[in-house]
Amino acid sequence: MLRALALNCTLKPSPAESSGDLMARQVLDALAPYDVEGEIVRVVDFDVKPGVEADMGDGDEWPGIRDKIMAAEILVFTTPTWMGHMSSVAQRVLERLDAELSATDDEGRPVLAGKVAVVAVLGNEDGAHAIIADTYQALGDVGFSIPSQGGVYWNGEAMHTTDYKDLPETPEKVASTTQTLARHAAHLAKVLRDQPYPAP
Amino acid sequence: MLRALALNCTLKPSPAESSGDLMARQVLDALAPYDVEGEIVRVVDFDVKPGVEADMGDGDEWPGIRDKIMAAEILVFTTPTWMGHMSSVAQRVLERLDAELSATDDEGRPVLAGKVAVVAVLGNEDGAHAIIADTYQALGDVGFSIPSQGGVYWNGEAMHTTDYKDLPETPEKVASTTQTLARHAAHLAKVLRDQPYPAP
Amino acid sequence: MLRALALNCTLKPSPAESSGDLMARQVLDALAPYDVEGEIVRVVDFDVKPGVEADMGDGDEWPGIRDKIMAAEILVFTTPTWMGHMSSVAQRVLERLDAELSATDDEGRPVLAGKVAVVAVLGNEDGAHAIIADTYQALGDVGFSIPSQGGVYWNGEAMHTTDYKDLPETPEKVASTTQTLARHAAHLAKVLRDQPYPAP
Amino acid sequence: MLRALALNCTLKPSPAESSGDLMARQVLDALAPYDVEGEIVRVVDFDVKPGVEADMGDGDEWPGIRDKIMAAEILVFTTPTWMGHMSSVAQRVLERLDAELSATDDEGRPVLAGKVAVVAVLGNEDGAHAIIADTYQALGDVGFSIPSQGGVYWNGEAMHTTDYKDLPETPEKVASTTQTLARHAAHLAKVLRDQPYPAP
């Protein structure tokens, strides 16, 4: 059994509906047949303090989220698109993961090495490629591995305002991309669990 | 007389020292001879709620910052570099400015048209060009004009950890770039105040 | 009278039809009522050598394009979207403009200061915000000024393959954005021609 | 035995010295102890036609480079930084790889799935994080997998002009990052060769 953690970096606190929840759920559902068990955390519901330490003290709720990341083999990083960029909540998560950049396990491996990250991006319009780029780089830097075709996204035509959650049905391209992503992510997580990166 | 507002988007609340304060101050000092009066606001000291409305209600302190932006002709957007990106605080500011994207004045002009934006980026290392890119695009989209060579930045050599505020002196290249930026920003703000963009 | 030069950075040599030509033409048409006369150059039709000098010698056809840029007050930088990025032809143009980064006129102003740049991006899908970002930054760095809302773009829904030139009609949002862009670009070019940035 | 292909996307044709050659060589040297045999190809020495097909005909020399990519398990994508972006030669390579985006093997897997990509970026100054981002995304989209900490880069302090090849010695941080990258890339390539991604 593998565990996946989906972080939904929407700006909207619960219980507002979120397109990110829908897409994160679809990714988790696609992972389930590969014996992956998952959970969604809506980051904005927690008080994640600004900073770049693993624990910023004083009411900081990041440590609880960090524990869930550490317990999972797969991270499903989910963010909306605002001004063509990932959300401030998503960037806040990356800043907090910056604390792990130089952290190593007992054998000298990056603490996040061996974990797999995939990215899901939602937007009314344009921005997903750039967000996938920025998140792959940041998640790769801190130690995650990125599977072949590990990104999925949906956005509408230029300057449109439709939400993913309001589409009459899931577009076929999104559904098939999600399937590929899940198949690749589960495989990569399994082989890296069974054959970890060697220590230096 | 023109007014400049410098937003320092550091992750560190006051009274911690901030390289952003130093560079924002240097930009304001360079603007002063052109009859520009300025102020620095450290955004993280305020409770800027997540969202994309001008007022998110319930303790939201963005409206006070927004008033200052509206009262100034020049915005000095200052951000640190984290994971190669602008800070989560900087992206939060852009998300809140998203509310102005379609807002127009009585004559149909974008409400922010006529204002000038410049960008100052600090980092231990690499990221400034990408951050200047992302901020120019977002600030331009909501209506700011960008002067010729309107960005200034400092970062150290790859994978280094020095802070701008700890340099023995201001690098000559940063100082001369700041002079050019200020000369251009003040000129552009003045001509656009005296000859506003025409209404549709 | 002002002059605009539209560089179409499509990968397809003439006489292939190009969505970039269509959008560049629409921008030039929108500029015409403001007494702006324009021309489109399809860069891929010329042998623009790799390098970062104003003249790379030996059959290099960049100098002819450079002359046209220098003779115009407005640059309409037009690029398709490939892999979410500007085209290799567009990046080649920016590399050649890099030669102007430190060039100054007799009075010490950047040689490109006073010129205005706008950006038009075409794509089957996602990428325009990031391309507008990267081009604003590069064009601003070398000396162009960017007017309020100086970008226009079209792309289809995520993972779709329609070309702009094959749409049954120009989307209303694209048409109105083009109008705003042209109104702002012409105004900014005129005021900067009449009141140039001051010399240092 | 595994094979690595390093593509050096410098703008300078042979026999000019290239910092990219130096860093690509260092990556190949770091891979060698893991039983990886490598080769460097300087792309600008070949006539790679603009376009997004696997073979653009008429003197196009991409097919020869493509064959080498297909024969290798590891791609070392090496690019200089110009205007904060990857080179036009690097983007040209990505455009040509776009042809593989939907290509699948006999069992329905992406043709590039199972191959591993790492990225090496050189620059006088700032840009590497953004280039690593853009290349990870594009290479991941077409099917490569990205190992944990699969990027290495060097650039000097902001607005400086030193070349990597002219440094008195290889910075320790670059050397240790190269070691990690090679250890991870070789491991990932081996496990994915031995246990390929499953077919749909």
C-alpha cells in the first residue's frame, strides 16, 4: 500500500466548493486501483505562517501538514491559477518546504528523496504550463521525483471565466491525462520505495 | 509633487531587518530629487486575507493598503526570492490587485491606468529575472505602465546565502540601475499624470 | 505620424498562413486611427544568426530587422506558443536585442528608451501569461516602455488544437483588448516622443 | 551499461570554447562511475530547422540528434542563460521534441517514457531556476522522468559577466550538486529500465 497526500491550494476556505477538490479527488480516484490510499488537505483552512523554517512556532499549523507529507509517498500538488501564477497559498507551501532543501536522512540522502510529486492546475484561463514549470522545479529542488507526464490541468479559452467544477462533464483529455499521471506516479513511487536512491 | 508607495513583500514581520526595506529605501531616495515623496509598507505586518476581491471583509486589512496604492502615482513592488519565485506575500498582493482588472474610471479607463510600476527584487541567489517577468506581466495586466528599465535586483552567486543588507556596500551596478529606474519612473509618472491615457 | 513594427515570430516560413500575421494585422489596424503606420516582418524568413551581437557577420540578416526596429516608435512583438513558451524565433530576437542592453545615445540614454513595446501571443492552448511575462521583462530590460494593458492573446481550452486563424470570428474579448492595447500604445509612444526620458 | 546524451545548447558554434561543454563534461564524468557512457552534442553545429515535426525535411539535421536521444536512457539538457531565459537553441530542441508528445510505443506508452532528464544551466547571472522550471515542464510533458534534485547550475552575482569556464576552480556547491544529480539520475534510469512504466 502507498499513501498519497493531495494539497489543495485554493484561496477559498472550506466549506466553499473548490475546483481543486474535484480535480484532486479525480487524481486520488485514479491512483486507488494501484493500491494508493489518499487524502485531501485544503491548506487555506490552516494557519500556515510565513517563513522558511519547518516550524515557525506560535500557532503555526504547518507542522501538521508537514507530517502528512512525510508520511506519504506521493504528493498531489493542486493549485488554482491567479494572474497566470500559482496561488499565494501554493507558494507559501513551497516556502515552507524550502526548510527541507538541505535536510538529509541518516544516510545522507535528501529527506524528501524517494517521494514522488505530481501537479494538478485549475484555472478559468491560461497559466498552467508556467505553474507546472515552477512547481516541478521547486518540488524537484527539495527532493521529489517527477514521473513522466506528471501534470494535469484544465483551463478555458483565453479570457474566459468558467470554473472546472461547473463544466457539464470532465473533458476527455483531462480524464485520459489523469489516468496516465496516476499510472506513472504509482509506478514511480513503488519502484523508488522498493529501490531507494543510493546514499552518497 | 508625485507620490510613491513601496510595498515590501518580505516574509519577515517588523521589526526584523529586511533587505527589501534597504532596497526600497534606496529606490525612494533615488526618486526624491524628482519631487517624489514616498513611503514603505511592509505587507506581512497586515492581515491581508486570501481572495480576489477589493475587500474580503472580516478583519481584512488590504483595503488600507489599496487606498495607499490608489493615492500614489508610482508603485515600487519589492519582493524577496524564495525557491526562485516571488514571495507568497507578493503573490497575495497581486491576487488582491486582480480585483481591479476590469474596474474602470468614470470615463472607461482602467482605474490603475496612469500609474507607473517598478520592481525591486532581492535574493541570496538566482530568480530575479523571472520575478521581474511575472510581476511586470501581472502589474501591466491590471493597468500599470512600466518604464524603460524599470527593474532593479541583487542576488549573489549560485547557491550562496548572503543577504543584500549584509553586503559591505551597495554594488555599483545596483546603484546605477537604481538611478536609471528612478529617473525613468519619475518621468513616466509625470507625463502620464499631465497627459492621461485617452478614454475609449 | 508614428511607426509600428510588428515582428511575427512564427516557426512557419512564408507563404504559409500564420495566426500571428492575423493578430499582428489586427493590432496594426487598431493603431492606424491614432496616426500610426505599420509593417509586419516574419522573422523566420530571414537568416538571423545565433549570437548576442548587433551584427554576427557572414550572411546575418538581423541588421536589416534591427534597422526597422530603430526606425519605429512601437514594437508589436508577436509569438506563437510552443511547449508553453515563446518560440525559438522569438527568443532569438531577444538574444539579438541583448546587444542593445548597455548601448546609449549621445546623451547617455539607453538607445531603445522612448520606444514602446506591446506583445501579442497566439496558441492552441495555455502559455500566454508566461510569454507576456518573459517578453515584457526582456523588452523592458533592453529599454522599451510597456503601456498599461499592453498584451493581447488568444488560446483555446486546455489541450485543444484550434488555431486563431481558423476561428469563425475574432472573439469579442480579443477585439476589445486589442483596442485598449492600441489606444494605450499610441498614446505612450506619442508622449515619450514629445517628452523623451531625461538624460542622466 | 546506460547511455547519456548531453545536448549543449550554447549559441556559439564549435570550435569556440563553451561553459556548457565544461559543465556537460562534468555531469558525464559524474555519471561514469555508475556505468553510464556519454556523449556531448553541440546543437548549434547542426542545421535544426524550425518546426514541430520529427523530420522537417530538406537538409534538416534534427533526425540525427533525435536518434541519439532515442538511443540514450539519460538526457543531460544543457543551456546558457540569455535575457534570463534558456537559449533559442534550447527552445528549438524542445519544439522538435514536441513531435513526440503524443507518440506511443507498441504498448501505448509515451515513446520517451522510461528516459530520464536532468538539466544543467550556465549564466553570467540570474535565470537558472526559471530555466530549470521551463525545461522540467517541457521535458516532463513529452515523457521524461525527472530525478530528485536533477538540476545543476552556476551563475555569478547580479549583473556580473564572468563565465563558468573562466572560474579558477569549480565551486564546491556545483561539484556536490553534480554528484547528487548523477547519483540520482543513474539510479532512476536503471530502475526505470529494469521496471518500465506499465502500459495502459
